Amino acid sequence: MLWIGFFLRLGIAWLLLSSGFYLAFTGDIENFHQTAREMLGLGAAVNPLIAEEFTIDDAYSYFISLIYMLTTDSMYLTSILSCLVWFFSGYFLIKIMDVLKLNLRRQKILFLIYILLPSSLLNTGVPLRESYELLAVNLSIYSSLQWYFQRNLKYLFVFFIGILLMGLMHIAMLVFGVILFIFTLILISFREDKSSYFFLLPTSLLVLIPIFGFNYISQYLDYFGGQGLEGAGAELADAVRLFQFGSIIDSGASRAQYAELQLEIDGISGLLFFLPTALFQYLFEPMPWRNLSLVDYVLVLENLMRAIFIFFGVKGLFVLPSNQKKIIFFLLACYLSTELIWAVGTTNWGTASRHHVPSLGILLLIGLAFQQYYKKMER
């Protein structure tokens, strides 16, 4: 089935690039392509100082420029590479399903959705970052679960490779990587059969993280000239607006815009009220009663699936056996964390459909990996 998904994405990418239709649903493909060419001195110079203004978000463009330098500056080539990266993301999802001991029928259903979900089909075959982010997330989840079950520290090394890849793709993914590491430590500390070294490492880190975190927050509050939480809250609100700027520019007040262009977030209290609304809209927009196109109704169906799978995850926290309950908590916490991070900076459902892709594997595991336990408990 992996090869079916690979060639399907390859065909769709060829159609999108040949027709030029890829420009209709995102400008990022062309931006990455032109930025990579500019780094090699090809084409018109859009930003002559680009090499001096490198940020973590430019890593993908530098990677593409390296591919162009070694081969040729063709988006068809980088599309093939994106399809290959998606292929390996599917491989690690299969490995996760083996770790969780899914039966063959559930594996087929899960993987069929993984291959055919429209938002994934459109965004993981063309030269965007989504397939790389998806690989990084699946690799990290696989290694963290293996670290939990097998007690082998080699998986910790693989785990950090996944986090490094996340960080090179997007600053938001780096934040998620840190959160994923913390949740992995919590999961490991919940083991009932703890060996001394296996338990000591995560427990020590869990103790150290709040200490350093408190120290950092204290310095952060002092930095704002005694304004304390009020000053820090204002800075956080500005950071949110800056994070959203790219999404606002992309949507350009289109009908896909679901958040106000001028956000009014009054300090930390306003931010706390903003987060649940942002997460809900990010997860479930567009709503069926909006002015929707045919493509938007496809997103409505995807959102319905997302709601059902999240419901199964919450249900699992109450009805699953103890061992499975720990895993579903871990997966659900990881999923909602990464979605919340993206939700803060996303203002339209077109961009949201792309940002849902990196956590797709986690969502499918939440919704389908534990169905056999639910059925056993209903009998």
C-alpha cells in the first residue's frame, strides 16, 4: 500500500506542476523554489542579503538549494523527493502500528486513510515541508514508544534526530519537539516495572525542567522593567500577532479567513481566552453553514473525522485498561499540543489544512489503534 500512496502522490504532483495549478492553493512552493535558486545565484535576486538573514525557517530552502546545486533546479525533482520522504513517514507509521500490536484489519483501514486523505495527498507530494514534518513526527513518536517499551537508549538518539529534523523545518515544530520530549519523560515515569537507570533519567529531567523553566520565566518577567505578568503578557500577545502575520498575508482577507485580522489580546488573561477559541476554529473550520466551495466541503468531512477520532481518544482516557490508557494519554497530549501550537499562528482554514498534515499519523492512531479494546469492553 505504501507504493500505491507514493505513485499516487507522484502523479498528482506532476499534474499540479505541469498545469500550474499548484499556484492556486499555495504560493509557498514557488517561494521555496525561487529562494533556493536565488541562493545559487540563479534568476533575479529578490533578496541580495538572504545569506546574512538566515533563520531556522530558511533551512528547507537551503536544503532545496543544495539539491539544485547537486542536480538541477527542477521542482519535479524536489517533488519526487517529497514523495520519497512521505513513503518513509508511512514506513515509521507501520512500525508504530506494530509496536501497538494493531490487528491487520485496523492497520489496513488506518493506512488507507493515511494514503487517501485529500489534504495529505495535495501537500505531501509537492515540494513543501509537510512531508518532512510528517516524517519527523512519526519518527519521533516511534522512537519514544520504543524507548518506553524496549528500555533501549539507542531510541533516545533516534528521538533527538526526529526533534532536530522538526527544528530545521519550522520553529513551531521545534517547540512541539520539546513538548514531545517532556511527554515522553512523563510516559516513561509511569512505567510500573522501573529499573533504576531507566527510571532515574526521566525522573531527574522532569525535576530539572520545571526548575530551569521557573528560572527562565523569572528572568523573562524581570526583563520588562518590573511590569511583571502584564508586561510579559503584552509581549506574548505581540508574539502571537507576529506568528499569525504570515497566515494573514497568505489569506488576504479571503472567505477562508476565520480569525479577525486585528487581534485584540489583552495580556495573559486575553491570551488564555484566545487559545481555546483559536484551537477550536483551527480544528473544525470551515463550519458547514459558511459560504463554502466544493473543496471546502471536503475539509468539512475531514474535520468531522477529526472530531470523531478526538472523541475516541478522550473516551479511551476513561475506559481503556491501565497500560493502554497511558499510551492514549501520551498520543492525545502530543496531538493536542502540536495542534495548539499551529492554532496560535493560523487564521484561515486553507493554511490549517496544511498544518494538520504533520500530526495526521498521531490522529489516526488515536482514533483507530484502540478500537479492539473498545469492542471487547462493550461485549
